[in-house]
Amino acid sequence: MRSALKSRLEEHRKNGDRIVMANGCFDILHAGHVRYLEAARREGDLLVVAINSDSSTRKLKGQGRPILKEMDRAELVAAFRAVDYVVVFEEPDVRSLLRELRPDVHAKGTDYTLDSVPERDEAAHLGIRVAIVGDPKDHSTRSLIERIRDAHQG
């Protein structure tokens, strides 16, 4: 699947398209996810979204996560008009995907700064611009889950 995506992106690159890659767990979708992906898409001509696998999400977010399975999350994210391609990855971060897919821009949400992006050194080494995009971090899946639990218990 990743090799097929790589081939497709090479075709886009030959056509002069600027490729943006965004990533995340996208467990329970909310408005912040939409705004992040739409802002990421504005950084180039097409958007690739890398979604953490179920095991990767569990390692990052803890027991009980993800709520939705990886293929369901991938299908939901792929349905956004801003998204051109989706890929699921197992690794703890997207360094290997940056090396493999070579996007022009690596977009991260506003919960990061240019200095705190985990892949910033790899992106710089590869000549990939890092962009911080989206609205302020006023939304989170964790707080949404807590509100649902509180409403259910109350």
C-alpha cells in the first residue's frame, strides 16, 4: 500500500504538485481535526494524511484507545474533501514516512511549535518545510471522551 502511494505521489510530483503530509490518531473526529486538515491542505496542492495504527494509538494514548478501529478512522478521514490520500502507519512517529514519501510540507497542529515537532530534524535534513496549521487547540478527543463519560454517569 505504501509503495503504491509512493508511486502515485511521484506522478503528482512530476506534474508539479506540492505534496503536504499531516498525521495523527483521528480517533473520535471533531471540528479541530477538520480545521487542521483544511489548513494543512492549503499548504500545497494535495494532502496525504498518515493515521496511527491501532497499536501505535494505544501506545500514545493509553489503554482503551483507540475508540474506533484504524480502518474506520482511515475511511472517515478519507471522506474529508481536503484529503487526497490516507495511509496507516505503525511507527511511533512519521520520520520513516517522511523519508519514504518525501512531501514538500509536513503539517502539524497548533499543539506543536516549530521547535517541538518530533520529526523536525528529519524534515530539515530532507528539505521538507514544517508548517504549524489549524485553529488553537481548544478541542481534544480526550476531553470529548471525558464529557461523554460524565454525561453517561450523571
